[in-house]
Amino acid sequence: MMHNNNLYDIVVIGSGPGGYISAIRASQLGFHTAIIEKYQELGGTCLNVGCIPSKSLLYSSKYYFLAKKNYYYEHGIFFHKLSLDFQKMMNRKNEIVKKTSDGIKYLMKKNNIDLYQGTASFKKNNVISVENKNKKSFKKIQFQYCIIATGSKPLSLPLPFSFNKRIISSTEALLINEIPNQLIIIGGGFIGLELGSIYSRLGSHVTIIDSMDRIISNMDHSLSMEIEKILEKSSIQIKTSSFITNIVSKNDKVSVYVQDKNNGKNRTYIGDYCLIAIGRNPYTKGLELENIGIKKDKNGFIIVNDSLQSSVKNIYAIGDVIGGKMLAHKAEEEGLYVVEHIAGQKPNKINYNLIPSVVYTYPEISSVGNTENEIQKKGIEYNTGYFPMKILGISRASGNTEGFVKIISHKKTDEILGVHMIGDHVSDMIMEATVAMEFRASSEDIYRICHPHPTFSEAFKEAALLSFENHSLHF
């Protein structure tokens, strides 16, 4: 393997979850490895303006919301004076981001991975140029293999407006220095629901507008219906089946013009900020992929084969830049797969159907496998087991009674086809379902496994019994 300066076995472009995990695994397997990052901080979107800062604010805002709503009153806990220091909350978020980013820098050093700061561009299929505009320097790096992990950027709308101080993306929504009085969110997916939850809890009047007939439309219908009821109880207004016809920013206000898809009626929403959270675009700017003939599809995603190789066989691509579920853990799995594939190991092909999804609303939402609608479209006969969280002893003890666990299993074989949860701690509970489905377990298998009492995981056991026998122990 190569060990000359500027001559690497594997070069990774992008230091997000997919990129930095790829680099660490490559080093562990004995490859001389480098990573290139155009921004000053490592960690990509997830760490700097995505997963980590949003979860920090979601937890902080949740604690404030519960105190403000007298949630702790029945526990015998009283607040005589409750106040909110928004700047301190934001500072805590910034500190967590910095510590995590510093942790990745430490891991690069620990694993002897060379870090290049700057913008990467391909000159040949084994040569990359790195330009650092701040230091006004260029470096040329040779490599045997390259992994492109440059991620994605927020999508805009095909309307005559531009992002500004009042019309913002998810990046700016995590950086604003005031709590909006009125916040309009375009997009009822993961990002819209999470950021809407943060600011609603802190006192903003939040309106979520979506063109689909329901929010989180890529998840099971039952989850959409349940979380819509819960969010509207917490004063988030949700408007579905609505097209945005125009957005106008003027005098520190934003006007969003909306047409109802069903009746054609027009309505205008006015807010302090308008957050556009309709999805993300692959980011390949500056890579000069055309220099070496790497092919992209019509939406700009890099085209890869089953082994995640691009049209140039020694160059791989992973994560958001190749499409599919735009999730950090999906990118990580792809990065591990690619490095082990290059190393001549025989990693299992990634089962994209079994990549769990989580939405960090309160209560949380999680899902893995097929939705009920997908199973119906395939013409598969199935059973369902639906168990409400409120029946559990731990739900009453903790006061977290909202939500359910839903298991869908094959009618003939009883194999679990999909699991959909809403409730406290379901971001962790979904892993039991994922492991079970990776081993092609039946719902009876889950019922036969002893679950600890009292825990939220008992709902999974109960739903499993309902799925294969149409009985429950407590429902």
C-alpha cells in the first residue's frame, strides 16, 4: 500500500458522517488515508447545521415546554418563576457542536488520517487538486481510490424569490438570534416538524404548509395522522394539500401565498420568518466531475452501481450525493461498505428497506421496513398488531402516554414486514425491530422473547402478539 506524501490509497472528499467514518475505517484496515474538507469545521451538515444542533435545541426546548405546561405539577414539582434565556440555549448548542467537531479532528489525528482544508476538484481519475482560498494555496493529491461524500444542500422553490434574512433554510433556522412571533414552515417532513417543534415550544406561532395530503408523507399513514393530532394540540397549525404560489419579503415580514389543492381557494400567511424545508439537493459544486466523466442523473445525483462505484470505477460515492434516504446513518453504512469492499472483504449489500427513520418530535416517531400502503400496493396479504402506549405501566408512571406501536406481518409466514412507532424513547426502541427484521423474525418470535417490565419495549411484545394471534395481554 502507498505511503508517500501526497500519494494515498484512499482519499475521502467531505467530512460528514459518511466521510469521516469512511476515513476511520480505511485507516483501521491499513490504508494510507486522507480526508478533504472545504469548511473550517469537520462534521458536515449533520454535525454543524443538522442532526446535532437540532437535537440540542429539541431537548432544551422540550424541557422548557414541559415546565411551562405544568407537566411536572402532577409529579409534585412546582416552578414558582420560570424564565427562558434563549441566548444561553443557543450557546449550549454551539458548544456541543464545537466539542463534537473537535472530537472528529481528534479521531483524524488518532487514526493517522491526513486532513486537507480546501475545495477538491478532479484533474485526472487519480489526481485531485485542493484549493484553499483563505491561505491562497493549491495542493495536488494522488490516490488509488476516492470516496465522494460531499452531501447535500437545502432545496429552494421554483419561485421568483431568494433566501434572505427572513426567508431562510434549515441552516439559518438553527442560527437566528430571536424567537419568531410567527414562523411559517414550508414542508411537513422531518426537518419541518423538528424545527417547528423547537420554536413552537419556545413560544412561536408555527404554521406548517405542505403540498401533500398529509405530513411526513413518506412514513406510515397511521404515524402521519397521530402526530398531526398531537402537534395541533400543541398549537402548531398544519395546512396540507396546499401549493405555494408566491413568497414576498418586505419590511421584516414575509407573506406566503397559498392555493388549496382541493378547492382552489387562495390564502395568505404572514410571518416574521419563512423556513423552506422541502428537501435537499446533492452538492457537487467545484468537484469538476466532468473532467473525468463521472455521470450524474437528471437531478444531479452521482450515479453508482450496486457496489457504490461511480462510472469511473476507482471512484465511489456515498450518502446524500447519491440520493435515497438522506440520513446520516445511511451514509455511514455506505462508507463502511465501500471501504471494506475496496479491502477485498465481502460485506453484505446494504438492505435499504431496513434503514430506520426517526423524527425527534415530542413524542418521537420511528419507522423501519414497509408502510401499510406499500404492502397493499405489492398485493401481499398481511396482519397488523396495534398497541397503544397509554396501557403500559411505565407510561402511567412516567406520564408519557401518547403513541402506539404498530407491527405489520405477512399473513402466511408471519415474517415482520414493517414496524411503525410513536411515543417516548421510540428512537431507541426501533432498533429491536431493525435487528429482528434483519434476521427475518416473525411477530411470534418477538412475542416469545422476554421483555423487561416496566418498559416501553413491552408495547413491541404486545403488538407482536396482536399481529400473529389477534390477542393482547393488556389491551
